Amino acid sequence: MTFYDLLRSFVGRTVEVAASNQFITGTLNYVTQSTMQVLESPIIYGPRVTLDIQLRAVDYVRILP
């Protein structure tokens, strides 16, 4: 099982992504062979932000309950 296959099984779940000295928390929207898309949770009020993250830049992904 590859990293890509593993991430695909968690689409729709809340994740914490560590990438390039930043932490991103949000909902995993979709995963391709080279990128993942996370719908970031707003800090206080405001719209949710969609982030595309290159898989090669990801240090780790934590699946939150």
C-alpha cells in the first residue's frame, strides 16, 4: 500500500498535515498521485479555505477523531 492509497481511505475525515514547517488542520477533500486537497477549518469566523498540498512536501498526516 502506498502513501497515496492510504490517504485515499481517509477522504472526508479531519486531518492534521505537517508540511514545510506549517501545520494545516481541516477536512481531506481528495487525493491524487501527487497532491492532496484540504478544506482548512476557519480559526474564528470567515470562509473555509481550500489548500492544494504537494504530497512530496508532506512530512506526516495525522488522522483526527
